[in-house]
Amino acid sequence: QVFLPNPVESSGSAAGLADNNDADSPALNAQLKNVQLLGLDGTGKLAGQYVAINSKARTKSSTLTFNYTRSDNQFEDVMAYYHIDTLQRYIQSLGFTNINNRSITANVNTYKQDNSFYSPTKKDLTFGSGGVDDAEDAGVIAHEYGHSIQDNQVPGFGDSLEGGSMGEGFGDYLGATYEDAVTGDGFGHACVAEWDSTSYSSSNPPCLRRLDENKVYPRDVAGEVHADGEIWSQPLYELAGAIGRDAATKIILQSHWSLTPNATFNDGARAIKQADQQLNGGRNAKTIDAVFKARGLSTN
Ligand SMILES: [Zn+2]
């Protein structure tokens, strides 16, 4: 059982939901959903085709049944397994069998900070246990998996302020569109990681970041990749709103192969327009021009 994508978004409210030092509550338990774990290797561990969990909890079940509540460290192992596996299957459903098609290691609750990251040297993911355990929120899991996707497509991606910002923006795009796809795009629109952010956000709903801040380049450049990532995530998210998540994600993933590690925002916008030309004969060119132009970016 897992949160799908997180208890704030699935319940439609953050009211009454709090970390409370990793404690269970009836309201949080009510948000647990049963899912099927695919691709398991049969050893009883949470290891399989697209993800292998390395964790503090060393979760193992001889019956391949993994039902825990959030107060158990095993719960986050199940979350990381399920959501990473689901995202890789989604990428393959779009027709790509050559994007991060491997069993990635996810280190879960091995790091005490309220932070998570992808390591380009180890090629693995780490989910911290500070605040709300990061792997209790599929928005955070998808965001970090986004970094591994880009590094797999363009080794060393994000080696500049704008490249790094596109990395953060793409992760937020992947997280927000995954959350929307799971629950229907209503509560939590344009907001990523509603549950994880209850520890540090006072907005309603709480958000790690938003995808509708209307930041404009270069006026709103802050020089920090997560903040500047909001310049990039918004046009991607609007593209998905206009042409659908599947079509948008396919174009965006295709575009990454045209980028270099230190690509600029405008390189990225151009690559997206070119990818649409390549995949769809340029059917979405006007929409692509418009979403980037609104952010001060050019596809020419
Ligand atoms: Zn990130």
C-alpha cells in the first residue's frame, strides 16, 4: 500500500495532516491505496527491473506482500519502488525504451536531512528522512527521478545555471504532471509535493514549488537553480495542459537529446520546437511558441 500520489493531494486538503514525527493517524491511514508492484525479482526484496531499494529498513517479504503504514520505514521503501517503477513504465509506454531503462538504486531513509538528490557520479537516488520523509511524496520521488532521466539522456546535464534550472524545472514538471495524472487535475494544480511541503510551506495547498508563478526571463532570474527552474517548468506544464501529458512528455523527452550539458533556456525551447517537428510534423508549433514567449523565451 502506498500514497497515491501523496495524502494531501489524494484527500484534497492539508487540514489535519501533519508529520507529527512520522506518526500514523486515522486520516493519513485513510489515504493508503492498494497497488500491484510490478517487475519484482522474486527474492522477496524490493528489487526489480527498474529500481532496487537500498534502505535502512532492508524490507523483505517472502510472500511479496508489502503493506506498511507511514510510521514504518518500510513504507517509504514501497513508495520509492512503486513510483519509480511506474514512471519508467510510463516512459516506455510513450515509445522510449532507451531512457534510463535500467534498475536504478534508490537509497531510502539513509540520509537524515530534509533533502533528496540524484548523484551523477553514483547514478543513484537518495531520499532523506528530515521533515516528512521525502519518499512519502510521489512528487519528490518523480522530481528526483527526473534528474536521473536527464543525466541518462545527456550525461552531465545541468552544468550551467540555465541548464541546472532546466533540470529542476523538468523534475517539477514530471512531478506535477504525475500527481495530476494520478488524481485528476484538480486540487494541487500547478503545485508539486503537497505533502512533503507541509513541513516548511504555509501556503494552501502547501507546495515545494509552483508551476504558475508567471516568472519572466531574464527579469526574474534569481541565480538559484530551483527558483529559476520555475521559469522552465511553467511552459512545459502549460504545454501538457494544452496538448495532453503524454504528447507533451514525449516531445520534451525527445528534445533532451538535442541538448548539451550547458544548454541555455533558449536552446531548450528551440529543441522542444524541433522535437515537435520531428515527432509530429510541427503540429504544436504555435502552442510551443506561445508558452515560451510568455516566459520571455524564444524558439527561434
Ligand atoms: Zn532537483
